[in-house]
Amino acid sequence: MRLLADFVDVFLSCVCQTRYCVTSATHFRFKMAPSTPLLAVRGSNGTSMIGGPPDCVENTTFKRDERQSRFFTFSKDGALFAWCNGDKVNVVNVSDGQVVQSLDLPKTACLEFSPQKSVLVTWQPYSKTQESAHGDQNLHLWDVQSGECLKSFYQKKMQGWCPSWSDDESIAVRNVNNELHFFENNKFDTIANKLHLQKVTEFLLSPGPQPSKVAVYVPGSKGAPSFVRLYQYPNFGGPTSALANKSFFKSDRVVMLWNNKATAVLVTASTEVDKTGASYYGEQTLHYLAVNGESAVVQLPKNGPIYDVVWNPNSTEFCVVYGFMPAKVTVYNLKCDPVFDFGTGPRNAAYYSPQGHILVLAGFGNLRGQMEVWDVKKYKLVSKPQAPDSTFFSWCPDGEHIVTATCAPRLRVSNGYKIWHYTGTVLQKYDTPADGELWEVQWQPCADGVFPAKPVKYQAAPSELGSTEPKPAQVYRPPALRNKPNTSSKLHEEEPPQNMKQLPGGDKQLSKTALKNQKKREAKKAAKQETKPDTPQDKQPEPEPKPTSPALAGAVSGDPEADKKIKNLKKKIKAIEQLKELQASGKQLEKNQIEKMQKESQLLQELEDLELGI
Ligand SMILES: *[C@@H]1O[C@H](CO)[C@@H](O)[C@H](O)[C@H]1NC(C)=O
Ligand SMILES: *[C@@H]1O[C@H](CO)[C@@H](O)[C@H](O)[C@H]1NC(C)=O
Ligand SMILES: *[C@@H]1O[C@H](CO)[C@@H](O)[C@H](O)[C@H]1NC(C)=O
Ligand SMILES: *[C@@H]1O[C@H](CO)[C@@H](O)[C@H](O)[C@H]1NC(C)=O
């Protein structure tokens, strides 16, 4: 239970924006509906803030900064906003526009607030100077209120640059040469604890209240498997003190994800290359570990990549998007049993609303921006909007609105953003002028509980801009089959959604053998598909607007490991661009070539992450 005082505080920080700012009676503040969070916008014409729907006009409390900025961020409660513009790192109070800090840090590339906004962390690319062969410390921790520098560190890699804090800031962690250093109560001169295993390449601190737990990943070497372990801070005394263990092969890297209640972690393990040759970009497996010691492999009844894994914010279910296109989406419970299957469709991403009442399934990147908006309680489809060429999607903390954006460098044409109601109505549309670029949009965050879930609406919200439900499209037919009888529709065999809890007999799980056979069939089918396994609802594929890869421009990071990765990514992206040209010229692509192409947005994102700040 959140303390009342806490609640008032977070409530006010969200509500107190120019228009609705109330000054006196506290009880009155409670009666007011909180206004929609602001949207921060960063692009070639500077940094600004837009008020949320319904008005969506520029918020003048924030004085637009005409200079181009490299990075911006809000504090976790949305009360403070920080950005760097190549000259200063500025921090302002969002509600009254007052400048809280202005630091001379022209080279800053990344910024972050600690969870309680007492510390601001800044990172700039590491470089050696003439004066010192070791270079200068490039990671700085600042006291937000006093502007005093609390501590500086060397942090050469951009990956994992920022320390992780527990939500109450009583613990902070850094990975230093594959060893975890823990600090307590923001005292960074003393390492309070260390976690040393063979080689911790990834870690993730649990969200929520104490006691904090930490998930650590140690990659396998010399034939030994990789493993993930969960520990409760500070009980690190050997392997027996682990809350849970899971070891597995086929893992070059992992993505770990705690649920909100910090009871379980999902681990997506990927190999760089798929040894079976079924997929150019490697193989993925999904593992589950719980703090009660349980662990499992999540059984995915369709072969192919895992595109996305998300927890329901209520922590009792998770949703997986996976399999060769058209991809399958399945919701699992904490026993890793499927509870609902969304069938197949053109999607590669899933987004729960912050309240967990709505789930959006979307197909971005190489797909055409189709979205399905689902009522999670009833598993009922609410709307099917479309946002082509989107490179970004984000739920507004109010659980009512969504922003989709097309940003450079991933796409350099048709930049802009749209604010939607989840019923499919477009409420605001901004197109960046042709000579400009949009780089990023970000909702002002709000603490949990400020916007409770409202009943799901099915009626489209009214708007002058209308909705963008796509017209009923013709069935996609591969060019080779266009003049032949209609038997080809089997190629796509779109599976309808089904509730796994309501299957006859009540036994929702396929037997192991049945599952194996099903997988075999899927693999065979996938191997047979020579044409683009796109959506049945898609029209003839059109050549996509050509993304100019930021990447191919040729920057290096100064960090040999990152450079190697960058080089590798660039090679793959270049290959994809060649494939796209082939496809645009009407050539039929192989299955593995199509899979390669589907990885484009992911690769570009990886590259962007690696290159940021250079
Ligand atoms: C921001 O300004 C408001 C109004 O002046 C004030 O009440 C609030 O404490 C400030 N917040 C922070 C984090 O400084
Ligand atoms: C984790 O593994 C170690 C040995 O590798 C074992 O001693 C320990 O009991 C395991 N813990 C759990 C929770 O399975
Ligand atoms: C979490 O959400 C799902 C889907 O709405 C629901 O079935 C489940 O009961 C919820 N669990 C809790 C603990 O609220
Ligand atoms: C094949 O499908 C097309 C479009 O879906 C339809 O117009 C046509 O009548 C179908 N032909 C046959 C033989 O069913």
C-alpha cells in the first residue's frame, strides 16, 4: 500500500501543469481529474513539450530550446526534466519551468535520474587526453538539488553505462569488469558488497520495495552451459545461496525481465547464428525463473524467432510474440502454461497498457504498422488501427492514449508523430517539415496509481482526424501464385485466437509428443515457404521508404569491442539493404533472406544504441 502522503506528492507532480495547477485546498486537488501527461519532443528544430490530449498544444511553461539536443529524460515521477544540448545539461521543474540545475557538460551523451531523483547521472564518451594517458573519468553522479558532483567513474563502454538503483535508492549497482559492485544509500566512496562469479556480463536489479533481488547472467565457456541465477541482496555466499538457478546452452546473449512484483524473471537467450540453419539470425529460447526456486523453459508451439516478451503489469501473466511470419502470440501464466492464444498475424511486438487492462499487438519495422488493440479481461478485440512506418510506440501513463512516431535515424523520410486513443482515433498528428527530422518523443511518466484503469471503451473516440482502420484488404498472394487457383491461401493459414482455458477436456497443454510433432510440422511448413510469409491482410508488398542507416556513415566508438559489434551490425544491415533492392526489383527471396530482412529494425536499434553519443 502506498502511503497517502506519497500519493499526494506523486499526484501533484503529475497534475500540477500550467493549465490545471491548483494552489490551495488539498482536498480540492483530489477531486480534479489529473490532466494527461506531457509529451517531450526532440528533433532537428530543438526540444519542446506538448500538452496531452485533448488539446495537444505546446506547453509554454517549458521554454523551447532551439538548440539540438542529444538526449533527454524525465525523473521517474515526471516532476523533473533534463536534457543536454551540446553545451549545458539542464534540469527543470516541469510544473513551474524553474531551472533546477544547469551544468557545463558539453560532451554529455546520456543522462539518467536515480529513482527518487536525488542523483543525476551523466555519461560522455571516454577519451584519452594529452595530459593523462588514462583519460578522464567520464561518468559523473550529481546531487540534483545542490549541483555538487558526488562521484566520478571511468566507464568506457556505453552499454550498461548507468548504475542501477533499487526504487528506494538504498542500493546502487555497477558492473565493473564482470563483477558487481554494490553501494548503499548513495555513498559511492565505499563498495558495500561485491558479487563475483566467473564473468557476469548482464545483471538486473529487481523493481519495487526491499528486499532487492538481483538476476545475473554468466555466459558459458569451454563447453560449460550459460546460467542465470537469482540472489537476494546481500546473500551472495556461494552457489547454494542462490534463490534460483537455470543453466542452458545456445546462448550468446540474453535479455532479462523482472515482473513488477519481483517474483519472477523471464530470460530470452539468443545465439548469434542458428546452427540448424533455420534462421540466419540465430536461435532464441525463453526461460523462466522464480524467486521461489522454480524454473522452466517456456514451450512455444511454433518455430522461429522470439520477437517480443512482455509481462502483464499485474505480474501474473506474460505475453510472447514468436514464430515465423505470420507470428503467433500467446499469453502464459506463472506455471508457463498457455492461457490465451491470439492466433497468427503480422506482428512482432506487444505492449500492455500501464494498468494492464489493454494489450496492443503490433507489426512494425519490416511489417506495415498493423495494430490489434485487445481488452485483456475479456480477450475481445477493441480496434485495429494502422500506423505505417512507425519506429516507436509508447503507451501514455493514463492508459487511454498512445503515441506512435517515425523517427530518424531509423527512417529519414516522413518523420512525425501521432497521438491516438486506443479505440483507433487519431487525436493529434504532427508531420516534421521535409527539411527537418524528428529524433525522439517521450511521455512524462507518472507514479503508479495516478491513473487507475477505467472500463474499456469500444466506441471510437470522436476526432476530426478520424480513425485509420485499414480498409478490408485483399488477401495477399505471392506474385508467383497470382494467376493460379486459390489453393495458396493455405500458405498463410491464419490461426484464429483461442482461449486455452476453455479447450474441451480442460487440459490446455499439448502433450510433449504432440508439441514435438506440431513443431516438426511448423518447421516443414516454414521450409516450404519460399515467398514472403507476410500477412494475409496485406496487399502487394510495396518497397518501403528507404531507411538511410545511420550506421553506414562510419563512426567508431573508440571501444574495440563495440567497434567490432558495430562493424558486424553494419555488415548485416548492408546485406539487408541489398536484399530490399532485390525484392523491390521483383525478385523472389529465400526464406532465410526474408528472415534476415525482418531483423532490420532490431539491428538498427542495436546500432543506434551502440553509436549514440559518437
Ligand atoms: C516544482 O515546483 C513546484 C511549484 O513551484 C513545487 O511545489 C515542487 O516542489 C517543485 N518540485 C521539485 C522536484 O523541485
Ligand atoms: C543452485 O545451484 C547450486 C549448485 O550449482 C545448488 O547448490 C543450489 O541448491 C541451487 N539452488 C537452487 C535454488 O536450485
Ligand atoms: C492479471 O490480469 C489477467 C488478465 O486480465 C487476469 O486474468 C488476472 O486475474 C490478473 N491477476 C491479478 C492477480 O490481478
Ligand atoms: C480467388 O480469390 C480472389 C480474391 O480473394 C477472388 O476474387 C476469386 O474469385 C477467387 N477465385 C476462386 C477460384 O475462388
